[in-house]
Amino acid sequence: MATKVGRNDPCPCGSGLKYKRCCEERDRHRAADTRRRGLRKLSPSEERHPAIVALRREVEARQNRALTRLRENFGVHINFVAPVEFEGGKLWALGDRVYFGRPPNETFHEFLLSILRETLGERWRAERAAREDKHFLMRCFEEYREWIRQLSETTEPTDGVWDAPPNGWAQYLRAVAWDVATLVHACPGGLPDGLVDRMRDPVAFQGARYELAVAALFARLDCEIEFLDEVEELRGKSRPEFIARHRPTEQRIAVEAKSRHRAGVLNEEGEPNEGDPLSGDARAVRALFVKALKKDIGGLPYLIFIDINAPADRERDGFDKEWAQDVRRWMARFDKPTAQNPDGYNGLFVTNFAPHYQGDDLASPGEWFCALPIYTVAPLGLDFLGMVGYALDRYDRVPEIGLDGEVR
């Protein structure tokens, strides 16, 4: 597979079509053929050979350790394949894609960034780099390169790898890359074209980025994601962002994800107001919630995610944060649900994942809290809601996966 070509880039064969509409499928089959070369099925006696049995047990034990660490340390319930050495370089796999010829010292984090670059496309990056009005992701790439340069000049690597807590720019970029790679890994066919196009668009970027974050969080909880923008008959209708089907339980959940826009932040025009976490506009967050309640969710359990897009409050904890107090005040004005008049949603998750405010400073952990109605129209298990909260607590963590298969 030609890993340097994005799915939405022009096909290298010169047909004029996008790569995904032309040679991608053929290249995928070629990659599969390459993997099969030199392989054969073991005979029954070979299968029982002590060395083969021991190897299988070691591989199984390593996979179990990796799954346990992903689940416990990162809130991730799906497996990610460890790289292997191949023809002098590394070979990585995501979903049904195989990436050959990667640099031998490439880390998982660097690989994730390459997936983000490929998804956005080289043509888009070249066009945006030539413009004075930088797309926020382009600014992140530039600041990330500067952070790497300073890191290499001031610290010594360990076994050829630099390891340091990320600043705001680096954290924002790697979080986006982790989310993109998650959906490439978990969704057949990769990210929807519409979502990628909105990521490229400076005006639509903020909303697309938050939808990407929430969808990736559910994908890492072992959910199949159905993006409703891709359903032709639903376009133009008031519906949530996507439907998540939790594979272990077959539970289907409608999910809405909205991010509050703020002047001067994330490609928005104007100057940011640093005086108040909600810029004196708690009504805007409440309006997003009220609008979400009007969505047609088809009788499914319903989870609403709203990001307030505010500077992190390092001085206060939990519910003491000013923005959390603002949200609780307007939530208290809604009627409380009863058995006779249940709420139409199962949970409101208010997040503040905003490393973009930290810039060159050390990135702060994300903030969130939730409101869970006692009475709801469609039931949703508390176990799953607990998994969501556990993953939100660890959203800012990105695993590192080594050649030995260990997750760090």
C-alpha cells in the first residue's frame, strides 16, 4: 500500500480520480499478497511442536498484557497491533491497512502523526502552508516541530528516543492524531469523507474536531460508529452526530457532540475574552444543550457531549471550577425528571479538553463532569456509563506501543 498517498489525494496512476476511488483497493490486495509470501499452513505435527506451542503461549500472554494495560491505563477496550521489523524498517497495521517501510526508530506517537498527515493530504498541507491565515492544525504542526527541535537541543535521548511531557501544541496535535488513527483502525473504510473535509475547513474545523474526539472515544470502548452525515436519507434532518453500537452488549446509543465557539480561538475571528471561562456566555452552552434535546434519536438511549472550550482552571478542582458552577446553575432550572415524565437523554457530559490554551506551557489534563437523570425514556446500563467516565478521565493519555508488544 502506498502509505504516502492520502485516500482523498489524486491517485498516483494519473487517472484524475481520488486514490480511494481508483487504486486503493488494488494496492490493499497487493499488500495482502506480500504478507502471504513465504507463509504456509503448519502441519499437525508442527503445530504440536514444543517451540511452536511455547511461542503461541508467549504471544497470547503478551496480547493479554497489552489489552489489560490499554484498558486500565488508557480506558481503551480494543487492541492495537504492535509493530514488527520488516526489510530493515518497521511495519505497522491499523484496521485492514498495512504500512510498510516505516523508519526503524519510529515511535507509535510519530506513526500516529504520519496517519494524521496522510488523512489531511499533502496537497491540503501545501496549500495551507502557503497562506498567511494559518489553519490551527498547521500552526500545531509548526509549533510541534519547534518543540522537537528544542527538546533535541536540551535533553539526551534514551535508546534513541526522546521522552518528555508535551506542551499545549504537542498535546493538541497528538490527541487529534490518536483520534484519527483510532477511527482508521476501528471503522471499515476509515474516516467519512465529509468529516475529513470539515477537518480541513477552518470554519468547520472546531465542530468536526470535537465530533472526531467523541467518536474516537466510543470506538476505543469497542463501539461500531455509524456517522449519520453519511446516511443520504437523513441529510438535512435534525439527528445526532452518530450511532454507537457497543459490540459486547449490542446496545445502540445515539450520541450528540457540540463545541462552544469562542472569538479568537480555533480559527474563529476576533479576540478571546480571558476574563471569564464562559466569556459571559453560559447561555450559549445551555442553548447547545436545549438544541441537542430536540434531536430525533429514534427512541435510543441518548448521550450529549458539550465542550465549553475554556482555559483550564489549575487552581480549583472538580465542581469548584467556575465554568462547572455556571453549568450547574442553568441545569438546576430544568424540571427534574419523574417516572411519569422521564428525561429524553441518559447523560450530559460537559468537557473542557483545551490544550490549545496552554501553547508553549506544559499541557494540563482535561476537565469534565456529567449529569445523569434518574428517570429516562430509554435505559442505558450504568456499567457502560462508568466506562465512558473512565475513558474521559484518561482522554489526554496516548499509549506508546513498542516492538516487544508492551504498552507504556
